[in-house]
Amino acid sequence: MAIKVGIPRGLWFYDYYPLWKTFYEYLGAEVVLSRPTNKQILDMGVKNTVDEACLPVKVFHGHVIDLKDKVDYIFVPKIMSVYEKEYICPKFCGLPEMVFHSIKDLPQLIDVEINFNKSRKNLEETIYKFGYYITRDKEKIKKAYEKALENYSNYKMKLRNGYLPIDGKFVDFNNKLDKNIRSRIAIVGHTYNMYDSYTSMNLFNKLKKDKVDITVPEMIDFEIINKYANELEKKMFWSFGRKLLGSSMYFAQVQNVDGIIYISSFGCGIDSIIQDLFERNARKQGKIPFLLLTIDEHSGEAGINTRIEAFLDMIEWRKRNEGNLSAHG
Amino acid sequence: MKNCYLGIDVGSVSTNVVLMDDNKKIISKIYIRTNGKPIDAVQRGLREVKSQIKEDINVKAVGTTGSGRHLASTIIGSDVVKNEITAHGIAALNFVDGVRTILEIGGQDSKIILLKDGIINDFAMNTVCAAGTGSFLDRQAARMEIDIKDFGGLALESKNSVRIAGRCAVFAESDMIHKQQLGHNQEDIIKGLCDAMVRNYLNNLAKGKEIAGPVVFQGGVAANVGIKKSFEEALGTQIFVPPHYDVMGALGCCLLAKEHAAKGNKTKFQGFDIINSGYDVKGIECCDCANMCEVIEILRDGQLTARWGDKCGKWSDLVKSDIERLA
């Protein structure tokens, strides 16, 4: 029987899962994903995570619990750095340890360290380490990684074209040709907050229903983001932060959106800085309306809905500049 | 027969009902406590409105707002269901000349709305925490056994404000208790609390925003002269509290309803009869998937009128088809 590798549907999932899924499948393992976030997963996560952690980390723990009795290995890499001289959120760095000490009776964790902070020279060795859990055949691992990269770039291409991985499943948000579009809004934030429809309270589909054309940083050419991010006075050393700040400068410059919604989890250390810088770029430089949505454990959607509705109203009002508002919303 | 517009704001702490005529004159205004029972509050509010009006009226349109706006809408049948920010903004724009900034503090929410050229230009609401809102003041007043109506007045009597931590309601409360145990007098502590709330509001909501005059302070907490004074001190400008500060949301709804009716739309208002109907709310936990949604059912005189709370939509869709079948 094939070895089962579980991939939790949380944190880096929306950034990288096609890569690792293809990788392990090519090596002959069966990849099992945890279910999309639901109340049970959230509850389990909250119960089994240190209290200080942010919502997405708690959700991640829930996903690990969802997988633990179904698989032989759970994929929880220790992601320190994916780009030179940059880091990922400190909670990612300690994730395997956090999971290991918080949850009992776990299968073995695939907790290889990914650290390209100094250089990418150790890339090959890192890949082998990931593969050794399934096979010792170096050639095969290499081949699997090539395949995985190929699939991964296809995935990113799809994102670029407006197919967004809501809960890991592609949903078409490429509605530029639709004539009924009311406004164009950028949704920004960490991918695990945005694309998890449970924690984001279905923000994407709500906006789609309201005839809003959505754009996200993932739809912007990576090189453009980097070009803008390089204009920062000081290098942003968090990879996620660099991406967000680069896109904020892009939006402010290009002026192709009517508003920006930033979705952030309560208590996020990175967002405490990035969100503020982002807001300054968008609001002050770009004069683009900006809305911050803070998410946490609450399941009542009234607060989020009120803010979204008011934001859409305001944008429409600003656009038309006349007191002609829709009756609902 | 006089044409009227009804606006209802169902908030966490208070429910407000306003009846306005064609000339934007307020015929009746009711401010009552929601007391955790929004349906009952709407019925009570309408009953009071009905007892206040002597002449024959014709309700041309109805608007609802507040966190209970959807609930209220299903009960009375409203034409406009609007978020609080838009409703508050529209009310202030219509009743205060040239308003540029609206400070609004309600029961659970606080908001800042910035206006420019007669439209809402920017807004912010408090984040996940409800520290520094009306319900917190209520709680503190109750703890000190002071009538909330006298709370603000006491702050004005203070000669030496005490510093209270304002960032978090829990910290604020323990800080107040510490200061009280040190022997500080009540007025100074209350004044300190007002200052703390204003400080928290300005640091949190108004952060990075340009507060231009005229500044309007509305929402239930605007009744608190202590908070108003603290705002004036902190901003160094005069704060204007409009005459109907406590029902501005409902007032905004009247205006929106009027606009709606002016377009020739017929009202969905179910009439004042609903005050005699019996409403039941049933909550069920759907166990069909791991989301375990808390579904709410609203029954009017035993008949299902609305259902919501599910993520997948199968319960709320069901009621739609039920009603269609009945029709």
C-alpha cells in the first residue's frame, strides 16, 4: 500500500501545495489533504494551540488533528526563509515544534528545514531530505521535484489569470468582461487568511455576488511587485511583507482599483507593521479607499458584513458622487 | 392622510424608531433598550410610535439599520436595509450643515466617518474589541451604582482627572478598581475613564485620519457630556451634538426610505399590525456537516417567515421555496 502523506490545508498551503502534492505523488505516495476549514477544525485547533498564537496557526493545528489518524506522515516543513536575506513569519519557523508539543499521538512529521536565507546552494540537499521519507532514489527525487516545479508554475499561472484557490479549489474570478461590474476591488493579506473561506467569512464570494471585480496580489506579475518593493527605503525582510508592500505601491501607482480590502488576523505581528505601511501607501499616496478587516475566532458575520457593505456603498458613492444608492447592502 | 417614512435602528443596546414626514420633520422618535430581545424591542418601539401619533398616516417606505437590521426587516417588511455607516452619514449630512467628521459611539461599535464634498470619503470601525463603547460605560455605571444618565455629569465635576488604562475594557476596569481602592474620588475616576475612552478612540479609529471641523458626535454615548468634554479637550475643537443624536441611524433610514419611495417603489411594510403578532425564534444546530451552523428560524404566529445562519444556504433556500409554494 502506498505511503500516505498528509498535507494540512493551512498557512503556506495556498502558496505551495501543488508543488508538494505533485512531488510526493510522483514519488509514489498518496497525498491526503485535510478537509477545508470548518467549525470542528477551528474548535480543535483553538483547543490544542498555545493561547497566544494567531488564528491561522490555530487553524493549522486543527488541520493537523484532522489528518493525524488518516496518514503515515504529516507534512509540516520548518520554513525559515524562502528568499535570500529574507525571513518568513517567526511562527512558521517554529511550526513543527509547536505542532509536535501541542498535539499528542501524531504520526511522524516531515519537518525538514527550508532555509535559503544565506544562499540557495542547499536547495538540492533540502529536496533530497524531503524525498527520503518515501524513497532513497536520488534520481527519482530530482525528477519528482522537476515535475513538481512544472506543476507549481502552472498553478501560479492560473492564479495570475484570475483563478483563485478558494479552500484549495479553483474558482474563476476573471470576470473582466462582465458589463455589470459595480467596482473593482483588491483583496490583500496573507494567502491563508484570504483563501480560507471559513476564516475570511466567504469574503470573495460575497464580493463576487455583489458584482465586484476582484483582484489580488497573486494576479500581479511577480517581477512588477519586486520592482516596486525594491524602491522601499529599507529592504523588507519578511517575504510576505515584501510582496504586500510591493503590491500596495503598485496599486497606488497604477490606480487600477476602486478600493482595497486588507484582511488580517487579530494579533498578527507582521501585519502590525505591514498593514500600516500598506495603508499609508494606498490611502495617502494612492488616494485609494482602504478597509481593514480583522478576523479572529468569531463566527458572527454581522460585523464583517456591515463593514463590507459600507465600504462598497462609499466606493459607489464616491464614483458617482450623487445620492443614488442601492436599496440593499 | 399624511405621508410618512419609518426608520428603525436595531442596535445591540438600543432600538430606535423614527417617523418622519415629507418635509423631513420628525413626527415621532422612540429610543428604547433592546434588552437582548430585538424582536420584542421592535414591537415595543412600533407600539409606542403608534400611541404617539394622533393623525392618520400613510407609511410610504420603511428602512432598517443596525446590527439587527435583517431581523427587523423580516419582521416589519422593510424597503431599505442599510448598514449603520451609510445611515449615520446620510443623517448627519442632512441635519448638520457642512459636517466633515462624525464621531459615533454606540453600544457595541464605535465608528468614525469622514466626509468630503457631501459624501462619505473614509470610515473606520473598532476592530474585534468593543472596549470603549456604550455597553462598557453601562457596565461601569452599574458597578458603581450610578445611573448612566448622571455618569457624564459627574465627570464634569472632576477637578483632577485620574489616568485610567483605556486600551482594553478588562484593563480599564481593573485600573479603575485599583484607583478606587487607593482612595481617589468617583468623579476623578469617571473623568479618567472618559479621557481613556477618548484616547483609545482617537488612537485606534482615528489613527492617521485628519479630523476636520465641523465635528459631530452622535450615537447613544453622545448623551454623555463627560465624553463630549474629553473629546473637545483632546481635539481642541468644538464638538457638535445634534438634537437627534441618539436616533441618527434610524433618521438616516427615514431619509433613505424617502429616497426609495421617491423612485416610485411600493412599500413592503406589513403595517402596524405586527405589534400584535407573536414571534418565536427557534435555533437549531445543523449537524449535516462539520460546520455545524447555528440556524435561526423566525416564526410569526407559528408560521415560518425567515431562516438564516447557514453557510451552505440550504436552510435559507428552503424557506424561500416554502414561501413561494405558499404564495
